[in-house]
Amino acid sequence: MPETLRLCDKSTELSELISCVAAARRVVVVTGAGISVNCGIPDFRSSTGLFQQIQAAHGDVVASGRDLFDASVVFRSAQTAKVFYHWMTHLRQQCAGAQPGVVHRFIRQLADRGALLRSYTQNIDGLERKAGLSVWDPYSAKGDADHVPWQFAQSVPLHGTMEHLACQLCSSSYHFPEHAGESTIRAGDECPDCHARSQVREACGRRSLASGKLRPTVVLYEEPHPHCEDIAKIISHDARALGTRRRASSDKHPTDVVLVFGTTLKVPGCRQLVRKLATASPETTLTIFVNNEPVCGRSWDGIVDYQVIGNVEDWCARVEHKWRVQTKITRWAKTRKNGAAISGKPKDTAAGKENAAAEPLPELTALCNHASISKKRARLAGCSADEQSDTNTTCKGKRQRSYKPSVPPKSTGDSVPSRLCAPTKSASDSAPSSMLLQPVRRSLRIATQQNIVYCHSPARPAPICT
């Protein structure tokens, strides 16, 4: 029997389980009618569910509320069909006025975080689309704006939706009217395609054809699913995706999670879905069942790992809180790594200023690598290391001295301009030879800072902006 935890208990194991879900890389969600109860849409099997409401209102027509959704019973007589269309219209109006709840927004956050592999829902209310998820709808045509290929669909409705009407005879589908009145589908509208074909035959002198009735595109009990092969292909694809993601040796938690919310798992197709996803890769897949009451018995032993008893919305709120904590820790770590304070303001330390000042500018680096500057460097490299050390010692902390040459410099036509040439040293001058190079170096430094490279003409140097 799966291990049972209660959401109200503040146990370490429950906290670890929530951490596993928050850190999961791939999540598959299977939902039932329980997640839409707080949105104003009743479930089916509870004491205040839809089956009990139908039984109380039409006990003389149907033996139980479930019979109204049984394909082998509901269309036997015109009276039961009338009650069926009446409740379908009422349910459509409830779905049109409902808004997504906490669980729907939780699934949307999984998709935004890139962790949602797929969401399978047994609901027909269409709230997943309102929450912003891309929904696979086999009844929508390829040219429709809401048509999404199954490869890119985030949500798959297992039992259809209330968004389309389909003919029971020719299977033509139509969009559900936006404002469905009480008489829109009370007795079932006639299929326009069937009616058009019948009129064409009558115009040609042939006998008329029977016209089918439109009904919502929902799958009833004891009825074959019209798109079961497509859904089986999607499930097999997701099961392989769960099986191919192996846990690394350094990972603390499994990489994949299967969440089951708000369902009693009494529908055979949904039970097979959960079994296939849970057993696709049991060594790396964690299967968690969350519901208000215990459902999983010994038949789920070895398939469902944990059964959490509690409100599904409270569970989602705790996982979202874990996400917020992880986000704050990640931002704090990045801030500390960049040398900033926890509050997000940069630290004003001396080391940070020195590092910022020591970092060379890109344009300055490109200028220093210019060919003309490289030649000047080679010409000025004639001084020895001893002279350079002597220069640094003499000029340290003093104002730079300027020596006037006794003999004017000659224009040699080399690569150094006349205005940058070192002054000629006289015989009586006792200053070190390296001191004569200081004005040249200072001129080069000023030229470099101004992003100007002088030309090689000694007659009239013209600035060339880089």
C-alpha cells in the first residue's frame, strides 16, 4: 500500500516530498473534477455532485445520475435525451462563466518554468485554455486559430470539451455558440451538413436522407472514444520521455514526477494512464497522489509512491512557496558572487574600485595595438632596465621636470614626429638620459587617452581619429 501522508502534519518527510516536486525537471499532471469545484463547477461523485443533483431533479426519468452520462441509456428515449441536453446546456453555461483556480494556475507555472511535460485532464470545462495552456483539441480544424498539434500541446482533455458540437451521424464538428440559451441544445440541433445533403438530393428528385443531431463533444460512459488512437500515441510519447531521462549520480532528487490531483481513479482509462506513466521509469519517476480522501489501496502498491491526504490547493500553495524560497536563494547567491550586498546594492570597497580601475577599456586596448604606436614603443625601448628604475625612483612623488634642448632636433624622416622627439642632451646637462624620455612618454599617454594616433609626417602632423 502506498505510504500515506497528511498535508496538515508538519513532518520532515512531507517537506522533503515538496522539495522533490519543486526541484523536478519533468512533471506530468493528471487531474480530475476535484480541482474545479472551487471554480463553481460541481464534481460528479460527491454528496453534492452532479450525479446527486440529477437524481434529485429527475429521479422519475433516470435511475441514477450516472445513467444520464451513459451512452447505452441516455438516447433510448426522447425523454432521457431531452434531460441530457438540458443538463449539457446548464453545464456549458457554468463552464463559460467559470475562471481558472489555484491548481490551474499552478500547472501554468509549471509550464512557465519549463517543467511541465504534459497535463492530462478528465474535465470538460476548458479552464486549462483560460489559464493560458495550449490545449490539444481534435475537433478543431487545422485552419482554426485554436488548433494546436499534439506535439506542442501542454494539456490533453481525455474526455473531450464543451467547446464544440459534433454530429452523431456524420461526425461534423462546429464551434459551440458563445451565448448558449436554454433552448440551444435542449433537444439537439439538426446537423447543417446533413440537412444540406438532404436538400441537394431532394432538388435532384431523390429521396431525402436522415439528419443527425448535434451534441457536445464529450465522451460518455460505455462509448468508444473517437480519438483513442491519438491519445494513446501521446501517452506513449510521454512515457518514453519519462523513461529516457536518467538521474545523474550527483542529483539529490528524482528528475521526473507524476502528480495526480482531484480524482478517484475509477475510470478505467485514467487508471491505465497513471499506471503506464508511473511504471515507465520507476527508478527515476516519483508518483504522488493528492486528494481530500484516501483512494489508493493495495492495488496501487508499487505504482503510487506517496498518497497525500489534504486540500489540493493547499498542496500547490506549499510548492509555490518552495519555489519562491529557491528563487530568493538563487538571487542571493548570484548577488554575493558578483560582489554585491544581499540587498542588491553594489559594495563600495577599495578592492572593487581598484579592480574596476585596473580593467582596460576595449577602445584603449585597440589603440595601443595600433601599428604606429607599436613602432613608437620599439623606438622608446632603447633605454635599459636600470635607467627605467632610476627614472621611476627620481620622479616618484615630484613634479616632472622639463629640459630645454641646447640644439634643435633634426628632422630625420623616421616614424616619430618632430613634436614627439626627445630633446637633445647637451654636454653640460647632468640629468639622466631616461629623464629626457619622460615628455615623450607623457605625450604618448595623452595621445592614447584622447584616442588620437598621429601620422608619420615630420612636416605637419595631422590627427587621424580611430
